[in-house]
Amino acid sequence: MERKINEECGIFGIYSKDDLDVSKLTYFALYALQHRGQQGCGMAVNDLDKVVVKKNVGLVSEVFNEEFLSKTKGKIAVGHVLYSGANAKTLDSVQPLHTNYVKGYLSIVHNGAISNADKLRKELLANGAIFQTTSDVEVIAYLLAKERFKCGSVEEAIKRVVPMLEGAFSLLIMSPKKLICVRDKYGIRPLCIGKIDNSVIFASESCALNAVGADFVRDVKPGEIITVTQDGTYYDDSMCGGKSALCIFEHIYFARPDSVIDGQSVYASRVEAGKILARQYPVEADAVIGVPDSGIPAAIGYAKESGIPYENGLVKNRYIARTFIQPSQDQREKSVNIKLNVLSETVEGKRIIMIDDSIVRGTTLANIVKLLKNAGALEVHVRISSPPFLWPCFYGTDVGTRSQLVACKHSIDEIRQLIGADSLGFLKLDGISQIAKNCNLDFCTACFSGEYVYEHEVL
């Protein structure tokens, strides 16, 4: 019964044409993307055709040290932070995946989930393939190596493989002389381009560009393939132009608030969600508070729209990882108890509106409501800046079956009773399209609506 949903990974890549320290820049970028995955990380650095790969379970600050970063030089690098899920938390799950084959080598990092990976894996196994891990990226690597043997370039192999893949994939692929990025045709997971002078950078979020002092250029188009070589940067948009479906939860929860994704400020999206909630679910109260961190901008928006003062009501321990990342419920519950503390001066004797981004499976929000009431809150009115989760996700968000979703088993009033709130309101589905009006893409809202971009058997 977890409170949060889980999302897989952040990626970064750099092709230096200006003698940049690519290993240290990759380290700083991964640090900026740490919120996207905290169970493992890694990087691969191309040093004159010799590739150095370092990866392990743990945080960026735990896996890399000054000695490694100082000694590891190169022109090209790719990096990855991992959320692996409860059943895949070994070193085998950590990326980059580095593989040698008849045409050289490929180092690959991936954000997303290939929804037909099991089917592809079975087909490859039936034809003699051997796999060392259960990760989607190994299936992609095998397909690329297989197709590269039949054609003249890695880019052509990619164009052959992409139509075989269903689901979400933002990919960075490093070969001996190239750095290639690929975004799936719907643009489900984010990917952007930046520059430092003549050097080219790719990242899951623009906050990583800021961390390394890069200028934001633009977002990678859904379906676009971009190749960087010493001679130049080449753009292939021959598979672009169809329907787009960016995961709406990038704006609701996953991304850092200081990122801009496909033209839309993440912070502004969350503030707008709070404003919409205030119009949809007004209530008399004395203060509005947000659950750190992603609930705070929505709380500010609610306060602005309602005229009820925003207050700091919950203090977050900055030295504990995001609660939703913890792989087991026992670990999650223990970490929640030390993650948040109540400012009694804010809540004692007051009617409180508390804003959070989601309720998926359940119980942690009840603990927070209990903390507030134990601290003297007279009433706690909960507002959620997303609709109820009613359908599983197949594109990289760890919501497996409908049986795991509390809103599939209980009415909103029953959920209210379960969490101990005096009232409860979820953002209505028609409000989703209003929170990110500047976004260049349409959204995937399948977890709320059941309308998937591919056909799936739903359990």
C-alpha cells in the first residue's frame, strides 16, 4: 500500500568538442537527476576508443569519487540514474549497458519501459539469443546489434529497430565515434538538447543542463533521431509528426520543479493544478500546507486562488531519500516516520488544507493526517493535484495491476475515511488539460482514463 508511484530513471549524454571534463559534467548532471532514481547509477566514458564503465547500486555520491572522476577522461559520455523496483535491485539492473559486438561496441542508457519487451525477448530466445539480465535495454541492445550487422550504420539500425518497440523510450547510444539520441514516437518520456559552446548535451530534464552550465536548445521531438559526430550534428525527423502523449505525471510529480519540459514550466503546472483544485473543491480553512516537495507548488496555487494563507506545515528531512523509491512497504513506512515532522505552531488549533500530488495505493497519507491531528489540527482537508489512479501503466510507471490501486476498490468517501481526512478532493480529469497549457505536446493520461496509446491486456 504505497503512497507514491514509481518511475524509472534519468539519462544524460555529452559529446565534447571543447576539451570539457565529460566525466565530472556527467557526475554533476546525474546529481541533478537523482530524484528520478536512487537505487543505482552509472556512466560510460569513451577515451580514445577505450571505454571506461563504472556503475553500482547506490546514490551518485556513493558510486563515484574524486579519484575516478579525475582519472577518467574522454570525448563522449553517457550516464544513468536508476529506479529499479522491488524485484530488480541488483547490479545487473544498473545502466549503462555496455556491449561488444562484431561492429565495435555500444553503450546504452534508457528511460522508460518497452511494453512488448517480453514478447521480443521470447522471439529472440527462440532464435538462439542469450540474455544476462531482465532489463528492457538488453533487448534493445540485442536488436540493434542484430540489425547493425545487416546495414551500414548505427543510425540505420536504430531506424529498423524503433518500429519493433512499443512503449516509452528515451535512449542515448554511444558508439566509438558517435552519440545518438532517440525519443519514442509519442514522446512519453522527456528528453532535451543543450550546448556548451560547440559541445552537445542530452538530458532527461533541463535542470541537468543548468547543473553543468549548458544552454538549453530545445526538446527532442517525439520520434526524432539525433546523431552527434566530430563533423557535426545530424537530425532525422522522418519518424516525427504523429500523435504525442507525454506522461502527464512528469508535470504532476516526476520532474524537478525547476525543469521546463516540452515548453512548459513544471513549477507553473503544479501551481496551476493547485488553483484549479481551489476552484473545484473550496472549503473554509485557516491555512494551506503542502506535502514536501511536489505538493508545495500546488499548495501555493491553492492559497493564491482561495485567498487562504499558505504556511509551512511539514518539515522534510533533507537527508533521507524520496519515500516512494524505497522498495518495500516496511522500509517505506519507517522512512516516512523520520522524513516528515509537523510545525505545531502552524497547525495547532487551525483548520488545515493539505495538498499532495497523488494517492495510489494508500497508507502513508493516513500517517501524515494523523501527525497533523496529533499536533492539534482541528480539521484536515486533503486535496490531490491529480485524478484518482484507476488503470495500470505500461510505460515506465510502476503501477502493475488495478488490484493495487486504492481508487479501484474504494469510493472517494471511503478513501477519505481510510486516510482520516475531514474532506477529500481529487483534481478532476478535465482539469488535467488545463494545468500545462504551454506544453508543445498532448498528454498520456491512461492511468486516469484507461485510454492507452497501445493496446494492452489490463489485469
